[in-house]
Amino acid sequence: LTGVAAHEVLGVGFAVLCIIHCYNNRHWAKGALKAVRKKEFAPKKTAALIVNVLLAITFFTVIVSGVLVSVVIFAIFNIPYFEIFYTVHSWSARALLILSLTHLFLHIKTIKTFFRNRKKKDKEPIKNQVTDGGGK
């Protein structure tokens, strides 16, 4: 659909965005692990945690298999091609898509709230930030 070079570049870009997303949401992961240890986890959060763990495993599988089948970006590593790498990459990418959509669905309320708050913030008038010279 996109060509091999574009596919690899888009894949690396997607990986970078996913890593940034995980970093920005690390507080959720810490809270989830704490709740699991205390055995105080609601069913929806349990489902989200399971999906996130499967998502992380699948993401890692897609990335590693993607590097192994690369013929453009990671071709410098001269990794021998095996059909199993392509098969694993193909199927894990499909699983990643399904898990990503599930992840999105499980967090839809948070996403809506984020954009709703963002919209309200954009409508607020710009406040005058100039002080009276005293810096107070």
C-alpha cells in the first residue's frame, strides 16, 4: 500500500509516538501496578491493564520482527531473511492494530475529557500577563 521504504519510515515514526505516549502515561502504569499489589482493581481497569500488557508485548514483537525483516532502514545490519520473521511481523502487526483499537475504546472517556477541556481552554480569552512593574 505504501511501499517498503515508506512503510519502514512510518513504522519507526509510529514506534516513536508510542514510546512518547507510554512515557507521558507512566503515572497510570505506576498506579495500576500499585493497585494490583493491593488487590484493589476495578474490572474496567483490570481489562485496561491486561490490554496494555498485551499491547506492550505485541508492540515489542512488531518492532523486533520489523527490524529483522527490514530491507531499507535496518538493512545495514545485514540480518539474514527468514520467512518466519515476516510471518511473525505480519500477524503481530494485526494483533497490535486490534489491541490499539481496544486500548483506544477503553480510554475513550479520558480522551473525550482531554479534548473537551482543550476546547474550553482554547475559548478562554488571553489574560494580560503584564505586571505593574513590581513583579507581584
